[in-house]
Amino acid sequence: MEAAGGTAPGAAAQTAVVVGGGVSGLLAARELARAGVRTTVLEASGAWGGCVGSHVVAGLTLDSGAESFATRSSAVADLAGELGLAASIVAPNPGGAWVQLPDGPRELPRTGVLGIPANPWDPEVRRSLGLTGSLRASLDKLLPASLGTKAEATSVSALVRARMGRRVLERLVAPVVGGVHSADPDVLDIDMVAPGLRAGIREHGSLAAAVAAQRTGSHPGTASPAPSGLQKAGSAVAGLRGGMHTLVSALLAELRRQGVTLLGGTRADTVERTAGGWRVSAGGTEHDAGLLVVAVDGPAAVALLAGALPELAGRRPEAGPDVSLVTLVVDLPQLDARPRGTGVLVAPQSPGIQAKALTHATAKWAWLADQAGPGTHVVRLSYGRGDARHGAQARPEPRTDAELFAAALKDASSLLSVPITGGDVVDWDVVRWGGALPFASLGHKRRVAEVRSICAADGTLAVVGGWLSGNGLAAIVADTPKQVRKLLS
């Protein structure tokens, strides 16, 4: 008898089920299919790609989640090339981003990692830190390389405070970490969000030197820099013309050509072992396969597998923060001047501003400005810092669509120094990501190793996703195929 998913007796080893249709799940299915494995992907929602999605606002098809990728490794650029999108890779406009500090806006240094500067005396760094802050940060090169690198696990804030001081932490690092990871640097594991950085300190002698090495792709364990000149100073990210969601469209098209079965709106309810491998029950239908890849968020993955692998039960990770993105399309020619470059990251101590970041998308991407037309601008604000706000009292977050819209108008006006009213708004939308950003709290790297060891011992199971690889598209794209190849071997 053949179960749903097409698994016949004796053929289980050549079949696989992937639970989760985000980027990690689609990449896992691609790797399996390329190895000749009949693959079925189960996605609970009706949308594919997870945090790399799209929505239509004012007639413009925009990214609803990730809108760029890190270029400190070539992983995403290589994937885009394999999918026929190499010519679509674009660098952002060179204006750079700003940081909103309690005493006003400053240009964000362009040669840092997580906001950690490669040179404390760069003019942009000195303007943000002041003379005393830059002096304290420059002591980093005189400190022993062992400071901050000997402990098994170290938080972002502990490393930065010890080597460069409080002002670097509060005025540069906290805004970047809050904007990118929706987390407090006090509890974030440096080895998960900046892998190789501590090893770089040991190799190059200082945190600044390690940052500089990461920027050029010469630190331990870093892949070669991205092609096409995208590694120039100040351009640590790139995008795709048309939006990052075009990567998901290309992935789906390839999977369909490979014969992968894509079942949207199909939530995996239970997972159990069988004599031939695994059985996944979803909506009353059973899917049998020899191989199983679980590509959902950490808490969901552990909950799904704990029955079959009881050792995982005590290793459930913390849920990620709830993040809300408010996109405003405004008719406001005053923004043609790009008053804050490509956007603003907000220091948590900044009074009166609830957003953690603002992206001026039409200032960042020339292709989008061309689509929007003269005087029309796309501005996206992000809400939801997750853990305690570093150096600030926790403030109530706007929750409802109406509250978020009102907060976005107020915050965008303050951050861009251009009044924006409801009458200027052509259209707007709210996208919510509940727990979508993995939360790499202190010691997370060790817990990841334990989870992967338990799963690998089975020999027919792989668990993938940002909660294991580290947050960010580049980390997921680099890690997922590697894990699936281990499974196949």
C-alpha cells in the first residue's frame, strides 16, 4: 500500500518529506531533489518563502520581509546565480544609513560589523562617540587578545564593553542589534550573530582588526567575498532587482521542474518513526518517507520531534520576538532629498520613538524608485525589540493596525525630519512576523550543537533553519545545503 507522498514499500530510502516551506525548507528540497530523492514539502500557510515574502501596496509589489542579504560571504549571490538571477543582483544606493541617538541623528559608520567599528577614529565613528568614546575604543588594540575570547560563550555587550567601552555599545552596537536582530545585546550570543569574530580577535590581536578582516572576508571560516564589486566599503548588503521575493519565485520554479511535490496549507501535526523511516501526519493524511527534514522555527521543531526523540524535549529554544513591519507609500516630493540616506536605526535610549528601525526603500533601491515614480516614496518601519531594551525603560509597543499606523506616521516624521500626515499616504500595510526571528541567547551555539548531535545520530533526520544556522539569509543559504548533504551521505 502506498501512503500519501508516493512512498512504496522498499522505496523509502529514496523519498523525503520536508516540513516547512520557508527558504530553509525550499533549499533542503532543492538539495534532495538534485540528489534524485523524491521529495514532498509540507507548508502550514498558503505562502512560500517564510520571511522572504511579498505584498502589494499602492500597486507596488514589495518585500514583506527580508529586503537585502549580507555580502560578507558569497552564499546568496552564488544561489542567485544558479537560479539565473545573477544579473538582478544590485547594490543599494551609496548614501548609507543613519543612527538616531538620544542627542540627535548621526551617520552610521559604514565599515563595521554589528555596529562595531573597524577604526574608532573614522570621522563617522568619532562624530557618534565623541573624543572620549573614540579614545576608549582605541584602547582595544592595546588589550590582550584573550580578553573576551576565553569563555565558552560571550554576549555581544560583554565583548564590546570589555574591549571598546560603553559608548560603542550604546551608540553604535545596540541600535544595529536591535534593528537587525530585535534583541538586547546583553543576552545575544556573539558567536551566533557574528561567527568567527572572536577567533578573529585571537588571530589579528584586536576587535577592530577582527572586524576589518570580516569586512574583507579574510577572517577564519569566512567564504570569499561576494562578486560584482559588492564588497566595497559601506556596501555590506545587496539586493535583487524586483525584490528579494524573486529569489523564492525562482526557487519554486526550479523545484516544480524537478518534480518536487509542494503542499501549501498543510500543517504537520505529528511525526513518528516507522520501519522504513518516518511518517508525518498532516490534516488526516499520512506522508511516509525514508528521510525527514524539519525546517520550522525552533520551538515548533522541538515540539514536533520530541515524541520521536525524547532527548530533544529539554532543549526547546526561546521563541523569537514578535515583529511588526509597517509599510507606508507616500506622495511626498520633500523626501526626494533622501534626508536620512537609506534609513535609520534607532538607539533604544532615544526618547519619543517607538520604532527600532526605518528603511527608506525608494532611497535605498534605485529600481524601486523608478517603479514608484517621482515624488512617491516607500518607507518601512519596524516594531518589536523582543527582549529588554538596552539602557532604556521598556515601553508599551503598538499592537493594533491603527496603533501601528499612528506610530509609524509619528516616528517617520521624527526620523526623517519631514512631516508625514495621513493625507500624504497613498496606501499602507502591516505585516506581522510572530517569533520568526530566531533568538540566539547566550549559550545558543552549544545548544545548537547538542540538538544537531541528537538529530544526526538517527541518520535519517536533519533539522535546519535560522534558529540553528544563525539569523540572516546568508547564514541559512550557506548552512542548509551543507546539512542536507550530511544527511544524504
